[in-house]
Amino acid sequence: MLLHLSTWPEVETYLQHSQGIILPIGSTEQHGPTGLIGTDAICAEAISRGVGQATQAMVAPTINVGMALHHTAFPGTISLRPSTLILVVRDYITCLAKAGFTKFYFINGHGGNIATLKAAFSEIYAHLEDLQIPNASKVQCQVANWFMCGSVYKLAQELYSDQEGSHATPSEVAVTQYFYPEAIKKAYLCPEVVSGHKIYGAVDFRLRYHDGRMGSNPALATPEHGKQFYDLAVEELSKRYLEFVKEEESK
């Protein structure tokens, strides 16, 4: 059930039997010479919708822009500062909590969002209590990174080994190829891809990772691999979501 394709009476009816909602969050950032700039948001949205269908959960509109400041030296990247993203997430949750939602399950497609999301959750709990919103004490937020699912990681190692890398990976590129085969990109990829450097500012990042990849070989990706990753992520995260929304019920 997609929030943006629902009416308010339908949301009100949904809340009578579930207070859980899935929030896809990704990023709009460079993904090397062949990866789509919307990769992280595309993956998060597709997998979230799959989990929503499998669990009959409400799925919120995707937060397409995340914290990707270190990628902004590459054209096309759009980023929020951590402080801005915290406020965006806080405002999302505040509105939904006022409506009656209490279990917020973020399916994340971008590693750069993780620290900011966790900080946002602490801000949110304090903010809702300060506003004295009914059921504020019941609000719980959790982040699930689809690319860190055990089944996804295992398949990536089997298919790509050390060529999976950590950014512009063949696994995430494969998922975008599965959903957008018409947008598959081909380009020359230097075989000597860089890895191992720490992440600092945007200029430093581009100097060290000149084509945007971090130890990855996205040329190995195929749409068929993408379907495998999608199916595994949906299965694993559906189980986790159901466990999350049932936690309060079992107490």
C-alpha cells in the first residue's frame, strides 16, 4: 500500500490494524561511469515496495536525497548536510506520528545515511516527547540497509568476490539494471580501480577515486543478478519488518 496513492480515509483505516510504515531512503549521487545517479534511491524504493507487498505494510514516498557531501565534486550529485537531513527525517516522523504511526522502518540504500539516521532517531524521540504527542513513548525507528543483508552479502561474494567493492558496486548496479533495463550504461572502466582510502571532503574524494568507484567492477552486473539480489533483500527484510512491528505487541 503506497501512501502517496492512498486517500486519507484509507490511511485512517490502515492505522486501525497497523501502526507500522516503511520509509525508503537513498541518495542522488554519482555511481561511477556506468552507475545511475539515482541508484541508491532506486534500490531502496524498489525493495521497500517489495517488502510492503509481502507484508501488507504502508510504504511512504522515497526520500531521494541523502547525505552525500563527499560525492559533490562529481556533476549531478545532490546532497543534504547531516543537520538538514536530520530535520527532514524529524519532520517526516513528526507528521506521521501525529497521525498515529509508531513503528518507522527505514529501508536504506546509501551507507552515507547511516550515521545521520541514527542521530536523527535520537533527535526525534526527544522532539516528540517535548511536543507531548500522544503515544510519543511508543514511537520506534529502525534502519535496515538492504546491501548489508546477510543473504545479499553472501551472493555478492559468490558472484563478484573482491570486485564487489564498496561504492558503485555490481550488486547495486545489477538491481537498477533489473528495474530499468532501458537505462543500462556501458563505458570503459579502468581495470586498476582504487580502494582503501578513507573518506574526507569532496575534492579529496575525487582526487583519490578519480572515476567515482571504490574497489568495484560494475561491468560484472546483469539484470538477472539484480533480480536475485532483489528477491533475497525482500525476503530477509520482510521477516525483519514483521519482527519489528510485533516487538511492542509481545511486551
